[in-house]
Amino acid sequence: MKPIRIFFRSISEAFKSVFRNFSLSLASISCISITLILVAVSVILSYNVNSFTSDIEKDVTIVVFVDNTATSEESDLIGKTINNIANVTEVYFQSKQDIKADMEAESDTFEAILKEYDAETNPLQDTYLVKVSDIEKIGDTAKEIKKIEKVELVKYGEGMVEELVNIFDIVKNITYIVVVALIVVTAFLISNTIKITIQNRKREIEIMRLVGASNSYIKIPFFFEGIILGFLGTVLPILICCFGYAYLYDILGGKLFTEIIKLVNPDLIIYNIVLITLLIGVVVGALGSYRAVRRHLKI
Amino acid sequence: MELIYFKNVYKQYKNGVNALVDVNLAIEKGDFVFVIGASGSGKSTLIKLLYREEKPTRGDVYIGGIKVSKLRNRKVYKLRRKLGIVFQDYKLLPKKTVYENVAFALLVYGLKETEIRKRVLKALDQVGLKGKYRSYPDQLSGGEQQRVSIARAIVNNPKVLICDEPTGNLDPETSKEIMDVIESINKEWGTTIIMATHDKDIVNRMKKRVLLLDKGMLVSNKEKGGYSK
């Protein structure tokens, strides 16, 4: 089978070329490795930021205080109305007796103070705890709840939540920009290596042309060479990131500094990291060599 | 129809040099033709038009039914597979053995290993180098290197063998041997030979058809011609 034979010859030519100029290949593989390590670290970072953000978002709750003059029917109606708001995912009712019991259990001081009050004179208020799906619209949702009759007060830690969300958005965007920039740099590195290979093999290419090699037969090995370089460049980053992150996760006990910042379990993301790094290496290798062949292989 | 056919061919290079002016000629299958002329007479240009290294400015060149003058870059390889080309500087790959250098031409076609082996050995036999197929080019004499390049040129069984000053770097004795090889290919394989040369002795001795170029014009086209006018 002619095409299959030509395909395998192209691959073996590409491998030969990688090893023939081994010092050059090694230099570019090292550069690609360093770049991809940074890329993989950024990806891990972005996974963790995402998970932390969503953890925090899950914790953000709107507290709705019900007016003490509300009857129990009115109070139920408030619950139902809140439940009908589009952004609301969960509504949980806490009566003032429950809150009183909770607070008494929490500390002796509270217990001493609250003992003075019975069910009738309880100064606390019934509350609804509300979770939302889209944290960025939490302000609007709070305003909407505020409009409901007999709702006295709506609290959700205004300002703090928005700030946190903003900061994480910025961190995420910077990570994306860094990753994209590094990928572009890698593509240029590979392109440059292939360019040098092409120059080294000028004579061979000239003779190939003379004896009747088709353009694709001449060009394809260079694509494979770029792909091989990209692939070899992923080996070290994958090893470092998989074992390094798992090790770090174990040492830190799955959290960063405090219980609040939980790290993502390596088992959940390691395959994705491997896949992403491999894909970036190979695709970038192909693109880099494509560019070099387009610009420097004039046949 | 003739194997090779030039019709009102002009070639002007970008620097304004008129390398060929209104050249018309026809070469039959199995012919042996010398192209001679002083330096700058257009010999090399005529040869380069044959293997489509250059395109004519005007006019048409046909080889074996292919309109070479209008051939797209992408399709040039189809023409080259029907040609064998031999150069003054051999153009061998120094890191490949004699066998690999000759096989190179067939590898690019995607032929089977056994088929390649058969053809390479046949070509090396034809040029008298069968015993040296494991050597590297720098272990061979100039004449032997030129034989390797001839073997590479004929290994694909070309219709036309184009030779651009094949004896330019060789002493008279070796040149004669090379000419014997080329003539045997012409006689035994029926391959059409077109050879540009400066070597008066060879042309005068071999009594073949001679095309004489002067300032880009084809001034004489003689059967069994010689170098002297």
C-alpha cells in the first residue's frame, strides 16, 4: 500500500531528523518543557481557583428577616414568593425559636442573656436563608426580595461578595492570558527549530525535488517532526505536574493555609491535565512546523 | 509526435539577459543530442527549461506530451519522475551510502523495499558500480561518484536522461568512461540523452547530433556534428 508506506516513511524520517540534530532538538524540547510546565501549573491553578470560587459561591447566602408583626400565613407566603424568583435555588426557613436554641448552644454568654426571654418575648426574628444560582445577580435578587411585603431586612454581605468574585475573575483572566502567551511562545520555538532543520537539509530537499518527490512528500516529515518535538516536550511537564501536585496535595492535607481554601483532589483533574498538556504540545508542534514549512520551504 | 519539442521559445531573465531567443527544435525518442556553445550561450537555460527549473518567457516546451512550460509548481514532480538528471557536481548525499543515494529516488515514490532493491542493483550494475554499493560518496573517486549519480538518474527508468556538463570535473580518461556509460544507457535502454557540454573531444569523437547555441540563438542543428564550425 503506497500511501501507508509513505506515511510510515515520513514518520521514521521525522524521528531520524529529531535524533540527527539531537542537540538542537534537545534545546527546543527543553524550552517547550519549561513552557508547558508553566502552562500545566496555570491550568492546575485555574482549576483550584474555579473550585474555590464555586465553593465560596455555594456558601453565599441571603438572609431574609421577617417582620415580627407577620402572621404565620404571611410568613409562609414570603417563603413561597422567594422560591418563585428565578435566581433562587434553595430556601430554608429558620424560626426565631430555632435561632434562639442555636445561639444558646453556641456560648454560655448568649445562653445567660437569652434565658431571660420566653417564646412570646423572643427579640429575634424569623429568617429565610436563600441560596442563589448566579452569584453576580445576587444584588438584584436581594432587592427583589426586599420588595416583598413584611420583609424587614435583607442581608448578604454586600460588597464583600462582589469584591471576592471580582478578584477571582481577575486571577482567572490573568491565568488565561499567561497560558495563551506561553502557547504562542512555544509555537514560535518549534517553528524556529523546524526552520533550522529545513536549512540544514536544503541539499536533501533540492535532490528530493530533482528526483521527483511530490511537495507533500517533502513537507510531511517536517510536520511530524514538529509534532514529535511537541510531544516529547510534554513528557516532563506531565510527570512533574502529576506527581508534584499529588505530592503537594498530600503534604498540605488537601488545603492551602486554612480550611476555607480547599485544594482540588488530584485524582479528579490529573487526566484532564495530562490530556490538556498533550493536546497543547501536539497541536502547537503541528502549528509551529506548519508555519516554518509555509515560510521557509519554498518549493 | 516528437518526445521533446520546443516551439518559439524565448527566455529573458529578470536582470534583462536574453538567454534564449526563438528556439525551435524537436528531439525524437532514443536520440542522443549534444548541446554546445560558449559560456553564457544559453546551454544551461535550455537544460533548465527541460526539467522545469525555469519557465520560458514565451513559447512552449513539450516533453512526452506534457506541456512543461505551463506546468504548475505543485505538479513538477510528475515531470521529474519521467526524467533523469545528472549534474556536474553529482549532487549526492554525503551521509548516505551509494545504495541509499540511488534508492533515494525510488523511496520518494513509495515503492516496496524488494522492488527498490531490484531496481537499484540493476542501475548500479549498468554503471559498473555494483561492488561498491556499501561505500560512502567521499570514499569514491570523482568518476565513481558521477556513476552513482547516473545510476540514481536512471533507476526510475526515465524516458529522457538530461546531463548538465557531467564530465566538467573529470579528467579526459574518466570522462571517456562516463561517456561510455551514458552511451550504453542510450543503446541498451533506449533512453533519450540530452547533454550540455564544453568538452570538444567528446563531441568530436562521438559523432552525435549537435545543437550549437550562440547568444541564446540556435545557430546550428547538425546530425553527426562536431564542435569546430
